[in-house]
Amino acid sequence: MRLPHNPFTSLTLALALSAAPITMASPAKATTTPLCASWVHMLDVSSNNPHPIDFASVVKAGYAGVYVKATEGTWYTNPYFGTDTTLAVKSGLPWGAYDYARPTDNPVADAKYFVAAGGAKGVLPPALDMETQTSSVAHDVAWMNKWLATVKTLTGVTPIVYTGSYYWWSGAISLSKYALWLAAYPHSYQPTQSACGLPAPKIPAAWAKKGWTIWQFTSRGLVSGIGGYVDLEAANPKWFTNLTGAGVTPSTPKHPVPAPLYAPGSHGVTVYYVQHVLFSLHLLPKSGVTGHYDLRTKAAVEKYQVLMGISVDGLWGADTSNGNVWYLAYHRPVETNANYPLMQAGTAYHDKVKFLQTTLNKAGARLKVDGVFSVLTEAALIKFQKSQHIVPFWYGKVDILTWQRIWAVHNAVPKHHHKAAKKKAKK
């Protein structure tokens, strides 16, 4: 359920919860784990959600796409629409937009207003959110068909329809040529986090053979990066793949949320994001930022995975996406025992000892960088730990606290670089 734009939000919410029809699913069937394990997790937002939204956290939570309210009728544009879609793109999150229909307005004017606001510029197709009934079902069906046809004519993109089985137009066969974004809450307005295990939703008659493409199964979801409740969706993985070129990795105990998998052949906003990150890290030339996941991108992702300290396969899945969030925040490998081993005199981690010695030299030591954790390296480490005011479990051994400071020093820009930058700025 979406609320129309209203300055009296709390009053609108109270009325909506008391009056809005609720789709109660058929008790005959329940969604099966093998089926829902591959559904893509999405969400939708509007100005009713607290802002700003941290889309980087949304991505890290496993959500693969977002719909943002763009307009309502011919008079309202969501003031957060531009910001939300921009931040979604910066976080590599494919987005689409929806128009909250006002069937008493002119459908052509409504459609033009929506398109002019940028409603059809997302990777995901534009959507018509039809929740308001007039006194005539024939009028409402004709209005919807006119709006949908106008958007398709103006943009060349086929829109989708958001509706539920409880609306009187839900049996209109003329609408079935458009994909269904189904609103059905088996748990009513109780907090719900996943569609898995929920009773199968009741499908509107017009889409009885096709079924849903997107299923909004709750308006009471909780997602990191968004304050309060938010609408959550499950999406057909084939539909998502056709739009983004991404595969979908089924849920696992390690990653309970099905994750998009970008690989050679993928395309779109997420690939642009990946390539921009690789370019910013000097792993991919600017000419490689094309929006198409090619072999150059795969090779650059492999190099990035080495920097992140994760398994190297050249694919952008859940582990790489999460590692990317970590690396951009801390500029060091993800914290695992393999990346940050406990080291002491006699340690055989040759490459990591060399890294330690190089960084200690950067901090003022004069060690031979030979990968041997000798008593000289131990003495230089103790001196470093005390100068950095580190209180490790024991001095002379590299624990996680020491690793964190080692990486901070490693990433620090030398003072002479700052001076050079200041001189250049004055010129």
C-alpha cells in the first residue's frame, strides 16, 4: 500500500489503515523455499519515508532494485525523487519510478507530466500505481489503458501496473498485456521481512495465467539505511535479468537474501557503478567505463578482489558487493583471520611480514624488508605500538588493533604530498 501525497501524513495513515482493503492470500498454498530462494529482493520509497536514505546500506542489506515515487496526478512531484534516484545510481542500485494515479485527471496529461519529471529514465520500467477508484469501472480501465499507452508511445518502454485483486478493474483482460506489480499482504500490516514461507497471494483475474512479476508482500519491512517501515517486494529473477543482464545467486546460509550476480554480458546502471569504482581505484581505464561488463571489467574486478582480500573469480556478487562497501569505507581488506592473522617473531606469513616491515619503515623504522619476523622487526613493532598508543593483548605481536593502525599508516598521504598540493593550489 502506498499513501497519496498529503501534508497530514499521520491522519492519512490512520484512515488508510482503517479503510484500505487487504488481500488475504489463499490458504491452499504456501510459497516454497526452492522457489522463493531465487526471488530478487526489492523495495519502494516515497516522500513518506524518512530522508535521507542510505542506499549504500540498502545494497549491503541485499536489496537489488528500488522503485521511487515520481509524481501524483498532474500537480505533484516527489521532492526527494531526484536525490533518491541519484543516490541509488551512485550506490549501483537499479531504479524505476511510479506515478500515483489520479483517474479524475486527464490520463494523457498525467502521463506526460510523469515522463517530463523523469519517471521513465530508470533501468526498471515505469509503473502506474492505480489505487483510486471512481464511480465507473469502465472509466478506470479506459483511463489506465490510455495512461499506459501514452507512456509507452512517449518513451518506447512498456510500463507495468501496480494493483491488487480487490480492485474492480483487476479482471480487465485489456490490462493483462502489462506486467503485474501485485499488492498482497498475507500478514496484513504486521512486520514482515521475507516473502519466503508466506501464503501464496491471490492473483487478479486478468493475470491469472501470467502471475505476478513483482509482489509487494508488506508495507512493514525494516531495511538498514531507511528509518521506519518500508514497502518490500519480491521480483521474478528472469524479469530482473532481462532488464539488467545480471544473474541471481540463490539464497544460502551465508547470504540469506538472493543476490544479483554481475558477470560478462551484464549491463546497466550497476555495471556503470562497478566500472566507476574500478576507474577511481586506477584498476580500469576511463575507456572501460561503458556500462557493459566485458573481459576488461572482469580482469579489473579480479584485481579489486585481491585488494579486498576475498575469493577471486572476477564476478560481482554478494561477497564482492559487501567487500566493496567495506573497502571504500576503510581502504583495506575485509576483516578476516586470513587477512589479519595474529603474527609474532618467527611467523611464516612472508608477504604479510614484508607488508608490516614496509609500513613500519614508513613510520620511521629502518628494517630490511625480507619477510622474516626477526627480533629487530619485533623491536620496531613494539616501538610503533607505543608511539601509536595501541594497547594490544601483548606488545610485539600483531593483533587486530595493531593491524588497523598499520593500515591507517599505510594509507596515510605523506606530508610532502600535502605541501605539494598546497603549492599547486596557490599557483
